[in-house]
Amino acid sequence: MICPKCGSENVNIELVQTGGRTARHGTGLGGNFNNMMRGTTALMTFGTSNLVWKKSQGTQKEKIKTQKMCLCQGCGNTWKIK
């Protein structure tokens, strides 16, 4: 690959993160019931059951967008690969 600015062949190609999204989903009926029973048990055991029984927090998904970018080592010019 050749740099369009200086003509050097000393070029690195990298994947660069350009954007991302995080989608969260709730705990649902089963998770809410689990959290309610956890709280009731914690009241009866003075909070010691919370050391073992963890809270339901739902699920999370991430989508990350990446793009190929070139970086010239001679002049520092960057450009996208199409």
C-alpha cells in the first residue's frame, strides 16, 4: 500500500473502533420474583444471605462498529480503506 500524500510504502493497517451501542434488557418476571425473595430472606437472616444470593440484573448486549484505517509511518497521514 502506498501513502497518497508522500508516496511512502511504510504504511500500517489497523482496525479502529468508530462507534458502539449497548442494549440492556430487564430482569423479567422471574428476576423480579427472585429479587423479592432475596429481600425477604435478607430480612429474616439479618442480611447475611446477601453474601451468597446475588441480585438479578438482567442482560446486556454490545454492538461495536469497526473500520479499517491506514497510517503512514513517514508523514503521519491517515485514511480509510473502502
